Amino acid sequence: MIKMKIGANAGKIWQFLDQNNGESSISDIKNALTMSGTEVRMALGWFARENKIFFFEEGDELWVVLLY
């Protein structure tokens, strides 16, 4: 069950990032999709494991970029 929810959240995040030029801050993802921090981090971990995203820091924010 948890794996299914992580996959569903990953799909939502992918669509959100794709609509936002492929990048966004983690806090913007969390707020826009009304997900908990844990839900966002688990879904992003899924993408990171598959080398589908890149992380970078800008100021105090952690940003995510899709690797198409």
C-alpha cells in the first residue's frame, strides 16, 4: 500500500515539475500539491534512485530538476 502511494505521489510530482519547466523547490512542491514533507521526500527518493532528478541548493532552499 505504501509503495503504491509513493508511486502515485511521484507521478503527481513529475507532472508538477514538467509543467514548471522541469524544476521547483521542494517547499513549492509540498505546498502546491498539499503533500507532507515525508511524502515529497519519499517520492523524490524514488526518482533519485532511478537517476530521474538532480538536486541543487539555492540559498536555504533545496531544488529539484527533472532529467528527461
